[in-house]
Amino acid sequence: MNKNNPIGSANIPSNGIKSDRDLMHAVHMKSSRPTGITGRLAENITKNWLIGLRETNPGILDMFHERDQLPYREMLPWLGEFAGKYITGAYHIYRLTLNPALYDYIISFIEELMECQAEDGYLGVFSRECRLTGSFSQKPYEVEGTWDAWNHYHILYGLLLWYGETKDARYLACAEKTAGLFLEKFYCPASGRKSLLELQSAETNLSPIHVFALLYRLTGKQCYLDFALEIEKDLADKRAGNYIHCALNGIEYYQCPKPRWESLHIILGLAELYRAAGHTSRKEPSDVISDTSLRSLFDAQPGKSACMGQNPPAPAACDTQDQLPGAYYLQTAEQIYRSIRKTDVHNTGAFSTDEQAIGTPFKNGNIETCCVIAYNALAVELFKLTGAVDILDFLELAHYNACMGAWSPTGRWSTYHTPMVGERHANFHDISFQSRAGSPELNCCSVNAPRAVGMLSEWAVTRTETALCINAYEDGEFVTEENVRIRISGGYPAKDTVEIAVENYIGDLALRIPGWSVHTSLAAENIWGRSTPQAAVFSQDTRAVQETAPLSPDPPPAAGSYCRLHCKGSILIRLQLDFTTRYLEGKEAYEGYVSIYRGPILFGTDISLAGGHDLTKLPVLSRKELKNAPSLSEQNEGRIRIPLSCGITLGDFYHLGQSGCRYTTWLQAE
């Protein structure tokens, strides 16, 4: 990409070569102006965190420059990951905003990062004697389990994302040079077939399985696939997680040997190996669709509107996949995703309690931002591979609550732990032990948190072989790389009515109907011979009859499905979603309490909204009143409020406790 014309690449970088195994493909934009609440946060993250980080926290790269200089820096096992997580998060925010200043800044950062690569390909932070040995620089003869392979994984993954964006061959060459060092050091007869397991910390240091599978898809070089398959063999070792065996035997993820969040990056590698297994065995989309609703998306006749049936709550791998190469990779990844969603996703949409799966979402413990991001990344990949619509319900819940809730609306700081009940603390306070001279604000979560918000760009608009799918409904104006214009307005998620204008597109549109929207109405008009107006307004009289063609889905849109329409050039759509108040009944520590939702938003209250009540002794709320109480939204701030007669005001989770006051998302209601 020319930095003066940052219009993006045709496919997401992780799909630098289009995979035959993906049923959904992210649609990237050449023009993107997200004007809703996510867009405002993304711009604040850009200007208040991402741009200028090299200067405010110079240690992020100086730890590479000075790795062989005495006295050595005092390191933690994972500090070398910071640069890789930083460029990965910046990539996703860039894809959401297409901010040219961010593009220029990150390109400059990557240039300096690549200058830190040693002659043998090493791109880590430990001294020459300790390169990929598991040893700290101060103790080169003791293997203490540094996460050196994990650190390289994050750097290589970020480089490959930006390679896909820029098509700068130097980025790929840099990644391949580092990969070459791995090929020389591990699983190689000349080096005694040393395993990555010898570095210890198996759930982190086996993560390169993901990036080597990606390199295989990008380059077609067999050596990369062979390396990934060697790591796969190690997964069954008693020092590793035995993920495949556990998943295929129906063992819940929290019961497997390594249920920490870092293991999910290994599972991302298995999902990528499923793509690799189909690299030379092409299957048409209809051959691998297991869900009847998605099959309808491919098979429905053009020109007719159709609403496709709801996805099963937990679809298993389809029968035909038993005959497909590598089907067990997808089965493993999907079983782990479904297991976690069943047992370990909190009311905020966040995964993890004390940094791992424990088998219940109703226990208090640290809910780490990095855990949320790893699980969401797995969900995104499974959505692309399976097209399962219910995954989008999860991603939307997590986005508006767990992901955005991990950020100050200023974009200046993010959290390590975002509790269901408690206070929000900046991560550089909660995990200050990771702070170092020259990098006072850097830790595993602060560098990673932008990715949580930016991943919306991977699923907001997608495409199948035959349809353009609109999955997210926040306000904005977008132009795809095929010059399709999409304009969305209405104030979602604060308001329940969404208006969508699509121009310069002939073909099938598929609109996501959330699983929580039980009663949905949809009206659409094809506009012939003219463009849609700046403010999409539906016809109110008969003078436009010859220009417009009303469409009304029959049957009505079903919750948890795609509703399909045919666009003949330009179309106006009005979608009325069901914002009926919903409840999640608490269990265990929260027995007798409920969480309250409208649309994708989790509501709670904090000291500033509690009307003088003691937050630990709040009155019981009336479900009858909640059913009819209006939501009030502040467009500038994006706050959503539900005032109640008892004096308590409910507020959206993203804004709860942002002043530092205590909040709760578990309330009593009857």
C-alpha cells in the first residue's frame, strides 16, 4: 500500500491467500468513517495511546537494541511480546479507522523493529547466549522458562498482518528469516531434534504453531507446515495440554491439563492447520456447510427475500467433514470454543477467571483483558470457518461490554481486570510489577488492549461466495474495495431502529438478526435509477412507486439468523430490533441476583447512579417497571441510562465506574 493512499488490501492479512475452507471472509474498506461509540473510542485510542508510544515508553524497542549490553536489563519472561502485541493491536484499530497518521507511525515503528533483527534471524530481547534457550541473560546455563518462542510468535504474527496490509515483501522476508532460525534450532536432525517443549512454559512456547501454519498458507513452503505438524505432535506430551484428545473426547476445556488463556493461541494454530489441510483439497462451500441456515445463504434464489432458520445452539462438525482432510482440527477448535462459552464466559461476555477456565462464570476472580482477546480471536476465526451466526451474538456481547469496558473512554488507559462487581483500575496499577525503567505503562494487557476494540473490523461486514453480510449496526459510512457504499444510522446500540443504505451493489444482502431480537421487523426498498439520499428516508407517498420496490420478508425475520434480500443497485433498509429487557439469572455466588440486558448492552449501576443508596444494599428492582422504562442516550458521550422510580439509574457497562467509583452488574429484581 502507498502510505499516501491507505486503502487496504483485498483480503485480511491472515487470509493473505484466500482459504477454500473459509465460509465467511472479512470485507475490508477503502474508506471507513465509523461515527458511533466504537469509532469514537478507536480514535481516542489512536491519538491518546497508540501514536507516540515509542516516545512515551522507549523501552518497548530499546530492550531489543540493548539485549547484549551489560549490565543486562531485568526482564520478565514475556516482555519481548510487547512490540508484537502493539503492532497487532494497531493493525486492527487501523483497519477500523483507516487513520493515515496511525499508518505512518506504525510503519516507522516496524522499520525500527526490523532493524533489531540479529544476523541469525533472532528478534528477541535476551542475550546471544540465551537466544531461544529458555534462559535469562543473567543465568545462561539455567533454563527458567522464558517465553522467548511466544514473544517471537507475537512479533511474527504482527509482521504478517502488516505484510498483508502493505504488501511490503521486506516484512515477509523478516518473518521468514526468524522462522529459519526456528527451523535450525528445533525439530531438526542437525540440532538433535530439540523440541520447543524444552523451553518450558508449554502453553506459551508452543504458540508458534499458529504463525508457521500461516506462513505455509502465505508461501506454500512445506517446511513451515512440517514444523507446525511437529508442534502438533508435542501437544500430546504430558508437559502440554493434550487439547486435541480432550476436545475430541468431549472433555470440557477447564478440565484439560492446560486451561490457561495462552493455550488459545495454540488452538488458533489448529484452526489454521484446518485451512492448511484443505490447501490442496478444494471443496466448494456447499460441500462443507453443516448448518441449514447458512446453506440457505448460498442456495436461495436471487431476487427473492428469505429469512434463514436459526443456528443450532452448539452445532457439531458436519458429517461430511469426517471425510475432509484435517476435519479434527476444526472439531477441536470448535469444541474448545463451545466449551468455554458454556462454562466460563461471564455476564460481560468476558472469558477467564484468574487467567484461565475454571468451569463456572459465577465466581469472582481476575478477568484479564488478554484472556478476552485470545478467546475473541478464536471466535472470529471459527465464524469465518463455519459461518455460525450465533458466534456473532457472542462477539457483539463481548465487544460492547468486555472489550470496550476494558478501556477508559478517553483511550488513554485500559484495564488488566474488568470485574463484574468492583472498580476499574488501569493495568499499569494492577500489574505494576511488569513496569520497567523506560516502559512504565507497558504490560501484557496495555499493549494488547487495542486489539479488543479493533477486531470489530474482522466481522462487522463479511462476504460469502454469493452474499454481502452486514453483521454490525453502529453508525458510520463505509466504502468497500469493490466501491460498494454502506451507510448506517440510527444510534445503535443505544436505539433499536437501524437504517441502512447500500449503493453501487447488485447482488444478495444478508442482514444479521441477533439471537436476542425475538420480534424483529424489516422494511426495504430497492431504489432504481438514482442514488440513495444522504439521509436514508423511506418513501411516504405513492409518487415514488415507480422508483422504489418495497420488500417484505416472508416469513418475518427470525432471531439468530440471516435475513436475505436482493439489491438491484441501491437499497434502503429499516431494521427494527427487539430491545425487550432480558435477564440472566445468577448462580452460586450470585444466586438470587440477575444481570439486566437490552440489545447487546449489559446494564448495572455505580455509586454515582445509585441515588444515594448503599451499593451493597440496593433495593429490589421491579421487573414490571423495567419492562416499560425508557432508555435515555447521550449521543456525544454514548452513555445509555435507564432511570427508575426507586432513585437508581441503570447505566451501560462501558461507562460504569469510569470515575473510579465502585459498580455492580448483579442486581435483585422481581
